[in-house]
Amino acid sequence: MQSLMEDSRAEAEPTVQSPWSKLCSFPGQFSRCFWIFFTAAFFFDFGFGLFFFLFNLYLTDLHFNEKILGILTGTLTFGNVVGTIPITILVRRFGLQKLLLFCFIAAPLICLVRTFVLWTPAQIGLAFLMGIAMSSWPICFSPAIARLTNEKNRVTGFSITFATGIGLGTLAGVAGGYLPEILHRAGHPGSLVANIRTVLQLACVVALLGVWPILKLRLGAPDRTEHRRIRVFHPFLLWFLPPFVIWNIATGSFPPFAAVYLQQHLGIALQHVGVVFSVAQLLQFTAVLLSPLLYRRFGRILGIGFAQAATAAAIFCMGVTHSIPRAVTYYFVYSGVQWMTGPGIYSFLMDHIPDEERSTASAIQNMSGAICQAATAAVTGSCIVRFGYANVLFGNAGAALLASILFVSLLGIATRKPMSIATSAPQISGSAN
């Protein structure tokens, strides 16, 4: 156990500072380029958060039914998966910055076209193209943060970008609920549907604003300038993917049915379900920001394992209890602690993959997670109908506990093995501009 905590023990104890001094010095922990990338992520998260919140409502008001909405969602996901391999090849050839530019230009423009072209076959084709364009973001996101941080501030860097994404998603939902009505009351010409379209177009413009900070980024030369062979599948992924996939089974199963569980299974009124979801998102935001404290105390491997075990306990308690207050409390715990694992998992993978192979590893990680969660959600619906919520929750708890055990055991072994797994290529340090 001591060896698993080495990454948090290796640093010297920091000198005592006042909270105000720590707050003032916090931005200086990161490079100028990190904050430029953070600005781009800010525009991306808010713009697309606002767009996706309103777009299905927009189509529904235009008499597209749920079947078409499901087809469009599935087509976008399919495009995302299909785009993963070619985007990974292009990242190696042209570098992270050019593929990020492609994402920040192509995806908002496709979204803009989707607000005008309302022919169903065209919407399906545009959803597929949008999935391909947006696949660049998860492939480039982790390698970019890894390249713009160092080992000391990487977990914190992932934490604040994850937390900001959650917070902006919540803010986008609030803005999406009020902006169309505000435009309507302000005398903006047209119906409520026309005002929703205006807000959707505004969201596209916000996402396009991310092009400006991306142009200012300095992410180094493309991988093709490195005159050495690059592996398609890094050996560390053999240790990393099994617990990661099982963890995605545990986390991808229940969330699509959380609203139904709260409203129909527990009997909570619909307006109160909205409040529960808002509190859960606030707890997710807080938990992600606090996750570096967990990893400093226990190290990343044990910290991830503890958070996963706590998730398993919360899910199990949700399956056992019949009390609404207790079930909601356990749901809050579940919502918070499962999100604490994200910064640790993503930063841990980037730390153990060489710089020139990070985009490929990130693509494999995201593709396996997306496919696993989509398949799990599809199977979970049938299991709930046949076995009930309690048994499904017990199964999720078992999967989360198994993921915790495998993360601690397999990754503990992997980090101690005398292999070239943790070899890192030169990076742009956290103090570089």
C-alpha cells in the first residue's frame, strides 16, 4: 500500500499560506497556454451545452417525434465512433492544434446549418458529420492538458477543467430555460420556436469564439516530426482498460434512468426531480474540485479505488432502501463520489503514456468508454423491466466494487513493473508560455 501512495508522498510539504495567498497564487501554478486552452474549453462547454439542451426541444416543437430524435442521437454517436480512428491518424500527422481548430470551426458551423435545414434525411446526415467533427475534442482534450501541465499540477488541471465543464453545463441549462422566453418578452419578432432558434444560433457563435484562443495555443510539433515508430496500442492499456471498461459499465448503466427512478420508482414529483438533479450537479462540481485533496492524501491509485468503492456502497444502499429521503441522500453521494474519479483516471493514463502516443491512447480510451456505456444503457432498460431497479442497482454496485479492486491491483502492479510503460517524452512544462 505504501508503494501505491508514493506519487503523493514524493512532494515536499508546502509552506503554510493564508487562504487569500493561496487563491492569489493559484493561477501562477499553470502556464499561460493552459489558461488559453481553458478559455477555449469554456466557450466549447457553454456553447455546445446550450445547443444540446435546446436542440431536441426545438425539433419537437417542429413536430419531429421521439423516434426521429432517437435516430439522430444514435447517428451522432455513430459518427463520433467512426471518426475516432481517422481523427487519431490526422492528429499524428498534423498535430493537436490543427485538429482542435477543425473541431471548433466545423462543429459549430454544422450546428448552425442544422437550425435551418429541417429535412429529416439531411438532419441524419448532418448529425453523422457533427459526430465526426466533435470526435476531435475528446481525442485532443486529455493530451492537450497533459502537454500544458506537469506532474505536480496535472491532476489539478484536469480537476478544474472537468469542474468548469460541469458548472457550465448547469449554467447552459438555466440559460436555455430562460433566454427564449426573455427574447419573447423583450419583443423579439417571431414565435417561441423562432426565439429558440435564435438562442441555438447564439450558442453556435459562442462555440466559434473558441477558435481565437486555439489559434494562440503553442502545443508543439506534430508527432510525424518524431523519427521513430509509434505503437498503435501501448502496453500500459492492457492494464488500464479492463478496470476502466468495468467502471464504465457501473457508471453508464444507471444515469440514463435516474429521472425515471426518482419519479416513478420513488414517487417524487417532477418539479422536485429537477431540484434533485440541480443539487446533484452542484455536488459533482464540488467533488471534482476536491478530488486533488483525495489524491494528495492517498495517492491516485488508492484515491480512485476509494472513490469507486464509495460509489459501490452508495449504489448498494440505493437498492436496499425504500425511504425517499435516504434514497435521495444516497443518490447525492453516488453523484458526487463517482465524479471524483475522472481527474485521477485521465491524468493517470496521460502520465504513463509517452507524449507522442497520448492522442492514440486517449482515442482508444474514449471509444471503448463510449461503446461500453452505450451498450450498457441499452441492456439496462431490459434488465430493469425484467428484474427491477433493486437488482440492477446491486449489479452496478458489484461492477463498481470490482472496478475498484482491479484499479488498485492491476495498476499497482503495472506501475511497479520494470517496463517502459511510464516513459514520457519531453513536455511543455507548466511554467512555459
